[in-house]
Amino acid sequence: QKEVEQNSGPLSVPEGAIASLNCTYSDRGSQSFFWYRQYSGKSPELIMSIYSNGDKEDGRFTAQLNKASQYVSLLIRDSQPSDSATYLCAVKGWGKLQFGAGTQVVVTP
Amino acid sequence: DTGVSQDPRHKITKRGQNVTFRCDPISEHNRLYWYRQTLGQGPEFLTYFQNEAQLEKSRLLSDRFSAERPKGSFSTLEIQRTEQGDSAMYLCASSFDRVGDEQFFGPGTRLTVL
């Protein structure tokens, strides 16, 4: 079992709709959770961090964390073609980040 | 405010050769991380430094890999006797040691071993 699991996709989302991405993790001691966006051929770009149970909103992005269920999610509202990318869930253990394999999102006009 | 920089951006080498990559972190960041990413996978942790001290090294990292951060500023990652399986994107990230510890990535060095 991988330590951080994501659906690989691709997740096809109509322009203007909400994209919903999910991530589960195995280490109950994890305290910090991150979402990175990665365009093809580029490096990961940090878009959200969340540390407490509940929701955290930043612009069109909302991260949700449920430590009891070991679950973290990302919602992208009003999806735009520029949101087409791979979204990586990352969980911080002591020092290092552990990443999922990423979910590819394709926003269709 | 400059971000994390890496050099070179691309490296093509023949099997058996040694290669060295450099990473310059964000100036006020005291932590520096190396990751490796292959196609279709998330980045995989290799090693990290706090200031000049190497605090953790992945068990997956063979003895052919070595990293240094001699003055707590830039870091180098050397791969000796490269193999085709070393072909990947090598990513450097930096952070400031505080609650949350958000890591910011450089552009990466893409290594191709022929």
C-alpha cells in the first residue's frame, strides 16, 4: 500500500465547473498537508497548505482536511483551461514530503 | 526575491559517467531537499539538509549518490557511474524551519543517461 494515494485520472472537467480531487494517507502522525500543481515538463508549484481539520479557502481553491479519516481534498471552483495540470498531494512526515502519484485534470472548453 | 535555482536544467550523459547538479535555495531558507521524479510518478525523497547538516537520506539512495551543502547555502548532488535507471528529473526544494515548513521547488534538472 502506498503511503499517499490519489486517483490518477484523467479527471475531465467542463470549463466553469468544480473539480474535486481526493487524497488519502497512511501515516496517522502526519501534521502538514500540501497541494502542488505541476504542468507538463515543469516542476511542482505549491498552491495550498493545510494543517488543521476543516476547510481552507484561497481564491478559487479550497482544501479540506479530515485527520480522523486520513483524507485531504482539493476543490477548484470555476475551472479554467489554465487549471489543466497534474495535482500532487503531499504529506509531511519528519522533514521530507511524501507525494502521491498525482491526479491529471483536463478542463474542457 | 529570487526562487530556488538549479543548474544545469538539462544533462545528457553516457552510462558510467559522473554528473553533478547544483541547487541554490531561497536565500533565507535553512532547509534544502533533493527529490527525484520519473514520468507518471510523484517526486521521491532523496535527502535533506538543515543548514550544512545532512539530516536524512533515503534508504533507496544507492552509494553512487552523494550530496553536500558545505556552507549551508548551495548544495550539490553527485551521481557516480550513472546508469540508465538514473534518468529522471532531479528536483531541489527549500524551506524555512518553522511550523508548516512549506517547500518551494526549483525548476529541476532533467538527466538523460544514454
